[in-house]
Amino acid sequence: MDTTHRDLYHAFVDQGLDAWLAKLPKQLARGLDRKRYGDLPAWEKAVAKLPVLPAERQVWLDRDTVTVELALSDAQRRQSENLLLKLAPWRKGPYSLGGIHIDTEWRSDWKWRRVAPHLSALAGRRVLDVGGGSGYHAWRMAGAGAAFVLVIDPSPRFYYQFQAVRHFVGDADGGRTHFLPVGIEDVPAKLEAFDTVFSMGVLYHRPSPLEHLQQLKDALRPGGELVLETLVVEGDETTVLLPGERYAAMPNVYFLPSSAALCQWLERSGFDNVRIVDEATTSLEEQRSTEWMTFQSLADFLDPEDPSKTLEGYPAPSRAVVVANKP
Ligand SMILES: C[S@@+](CC[C@H](N)C(=O)[O-])C[C@H]1O[C@@H](n2cnc3c(N)ncnc32)[C@H](O)[C@@H]1O
């Protein structure tokens, strides 16, 4: 067994994810392939060089800021901060690790506050977070009592950000939280293994949204719950925006349905009990440049004359959360 990923393999065995287990060696090798990702060795080194931490620590996964309190010397704190900065840009958070506050581009806690009240209680559930970024929401899911949380995200930078946070959290989550650097298309077909599947901020990046919904449904056990968050536009069930090359300066943005159209997509995909539980326009306080994400952010992607529009003239980002069940 590849000992680097021993905990992940053990978790897959414990969870009875046999159909997936055999694929892990190849998926890990591809997801963390140094030939594909030139910066990967630097990220790996940064995580490996994080200082050995005192065993004594207090960890809060149920706070807005995922927090690890432990006693670091000034030198250890400086060293840790420098290493964590090598993993920048940090987009999803916030985190407080040994007194280092990682002020991420996104206040992902705001999204979690919009989503969490509408979920079936996560306690004891087996959860998949598709496109989970650095894993911020996964820690919050573990904090809400989930028995097993798996983030899948093909970005190796986010994989190493997760491993850096893992270094600080240690085993305080009981080893319930994991990250596999793959995309939704790598989840074995018809897995039907998860009680709750999250797909937040992913659907609009998929060129075939109905295929994405089918893949999410395949990962759920019968009766399981889908929690999906995506960009929406105003309109009725016939309204869908397909922007040009860019939307709010982002490439790879495909379909933005109205909330009503989104519900219809889910119903046509065979989900039951489909309901929109939240709608919100993204504010300049929720997504902004910080010391940990120094590139341009939302304020730069809106029309300076009319912030209700993107630079390209489309409606400014607005998001809906929809919850549904697999029959
Ligand atoms: C906008 S971010 C959303 C992050 C987080 N879920 C949130 O809501 O804050 C979209 C994420 O989807 C990931 N992603 C891109 N292609 C994917 C795929 N094929 N399968 C799963 N995740 C994917 C990206 O790497 C990125 O982390």
C-alpha cells in the first residue's frame, strides 16, 4: 500500500467503497502528477516543511472560522505563515491556524450559513462534497457530525491546502474528513454510496449540466439528499443564460438557469421533493481580494458604472441553493 495515502485507503475500506478502492492508486497518481502540474513539488514541499506541532490543541469545526488553537513559538508561527502563503491564492475559508488568520477571497462561512439550516441533519451521514475547493465546507460538515466526508476536487493546489489544514487539525476530527484530487467524472458509475451529496459552485462550470445532475444522482443512495448551489438568473422555467467566452471575467462558465428552470432540470433528472431554499446576490464583502488572494476579485469583474451588471453586461452573480432527494 502507498503509505502516503494510508488514511484515505483505510477510510475507503471502512466505508465499504470497494468499487472505488481499486481505482484509487491510478486516480491519485494522475491527480498528483508532477508532469501535469509544474508547481506541485513546491506545494508538496511547503506542506512537508510545516513544523511539528504540539499534540495539545483545541479545534473548532463548528465555528464560522475553522479554528485550531495551539501554542506556537514566534519562529514557528512565522515559518508556518510563510509556508501557508506558498499555497496561495487561498480562495475558500476562513481559517485560523495556530493564531494565523487565513482571510480567504470568499467568506465561505456565509454560504454555509445559507445552506446549513436547510439540510437533513448531517450527524452520522456519509457525505460527498463535489468541487469542495480547499475543504472549508468539508470541515464544517465534519463539525456538524458527519460520519465520513469526502471532498473531490481536481485542483492539486486545493489538495495541498487541505493537507496543510489537516496538519493543524491533526486527528481532532476522528479522521472523518478526506480529500481525493479527482473530478466528478472519476466517481465510479452507479456508486449509490452517499447519504448527502453537495455540489456547490460547480454546475455552471459544467458544459453538460444534466449529465452533472445524473452523476450526482448516481453517487447518492436511494433516499439520499442532494444539496446544490449554483449561479442563477431572473426568469421563469424557460429562462437559461448561456454567456459568451466570459462571465464576470471567468472562462468556462456555461449554463445559468433561473431558479424555476433549475428545479425543472432536477425534476427531469428524476429527483423528488425539489425545493429552492435560498437565493442571494453575491456581495463585494463576500468575495474580495485579501492578503491571501491578491489577484482581482468580484469588484473588478462588475461594471464600474452599474454594479448590477458584470463587465460583459450580464446580470451580476446571484446564487440559489436547491435541495432534493433521490427517490
Ligand atoms: C467555484 S468553486 C466552488 C468551491 C466550493 N464548493 C464552494 O462552493 O465554495 C468550483 C470548484 O469546482 C472544482 N471543479 C472543477 N472541475 C470539477 C470537476 N470536474 N469535478 C469536481 N470539481 C470540479 C474546482 O477546482 C473548484 O474548486
